[in-house]
Amino acid sequence: MEYQPLTLAIADDHNLFRKGVLELLKAFEEITLVADASNGAELLEKIESDLPDVVMLDLEMPEMDGVATSRYLLSKYPDVRILVMSTYGDEALVESLLEEGVKGYLLKNSEPDELRQALQALRAGDGYFSSGIKIDAF
């Protein structure tokens, strides 16, 4: 069986952060970027015909935030794996996202290696939550 890279899309309204993550991802040979966007609505347009394996979403974005985008994606494409990225580590919020079907939550102050670990966990069908977040359900 031929090795298939993990396909990924990212939405974050902070251009500098998003472009930095995109540069970082170039070093991860196992990742193929299919789309990047500044909000959820733009992302949905870009991935409509080519759904990625994993979608990385900023929690707070204009037009369509990470919560609304993840709800839409999971209702239409229940197999898509979502990794939320945020500066907020509120455990109640993380648990509510987990209940809705989000597979991972990564704090934006994480190290690059942790991003890679999160993506590898989601690829394997597991969940991933930053080590600073304590989840009862996880």
C-alpha cells in the first residue's frame, strides 16, 4: 500500500500566526496543505471539493468562528478530524468542544514538536489535547 500524506486545511484570522504555521508545516513531509483561510466561511468555500483529513481552526475568527465552523463540518462530514488552536485553555470550553466531536485542542503557545504530535495523533484516529489542559473525558 502506498503511503498517503495527511491532508490539512487551516483557518486563522491572524495572518502572521497562520503564515508562520504554514512555514512550519513545510518541514513536516507527512503533511500536505490543501487550503488556508482567514475565517471559517472562507475555509468552507476552499475545501468544498477537496475535504482534508484534518482541519485546524482558530477558536475566535470573524464571520464564522471555530465553534460554528467545527459544528458545520462535523454535521456535514462526521469523519473529518478537527484540531482547535487557541490561546485559551478553559477546560469547560474544551470539554464542550470534545462533546461536539472535536478531536484535538492545541494551545497556541505550544512547541512545534507538539503540533506534529497532535497531527500524528489525529491521523491515527486518536485525540490530542495540550498537556496544560486537564480533561476528565479524555
